[in-house]
Amino acid sequence: MERPAGRTHVTPPPRLLPWLSAEGNPCYLVTDDNGGYLSRLADELEAVQLATGTDVLGLARKVLDDPASPYREVRFAGIRLAECLSDALRVAESRGMRLPAPDIADTVEACDPQ
């Protein structure tokens, strides 16, 4: 089936998913359907990861604010915070990759408002 003249189909860039492969490598999703099953699953997992990060931060602050906290508790809090930060950075990277490219004319105009 031929496409009508003047119409081109542009596949969006692959979406970085919020989980790793069994080998520890990044996973990507290539789809035109942002409302598909895997896209919705990824959206839900990102929301859970960010909410978990908020919860862990609140709990870790209590441990880190107490100068008498045992070393093991401080270390555990630090490890959990690092895990949550990794998740949040992956979410930010994934969402950043899906932002539309800026219009060059708008960028030039913003830099040189004359």
C-alpha cells in the first residue's frame, strides 16, 4: 500500500523503559502507540518509582538527621537513596528523550531578542 503524496510517517524515537534486561542492559520500546499496553505499563512503573523515591527520601531524612543513627542504618538509607535516584534519573532521561525537538527559529529568537 502506497502512502498519499506529501504524507510521510515519522516513527518516534525509541522510549527508554524504566526497567533493565536480565543482563542489566537498558530496554527500549519502539512504537507509534503511546497508549499501548507496554507504554501504559511503563507509565505506571515510572509513577511507582517516583512515589517510592519520595517515601524513601522521607524515611532516610529521619535517619540522616539523627546524629546517633547507627552506621548500618545510615548505609542502608544511602543505598536505598542511590537506587531511587537511579530510577528517577532513568525516568527523567526517558521523558526528556520524548520531548519534541525545539524549533531552531524559536531558539535563535530566544537567544537574540533584537
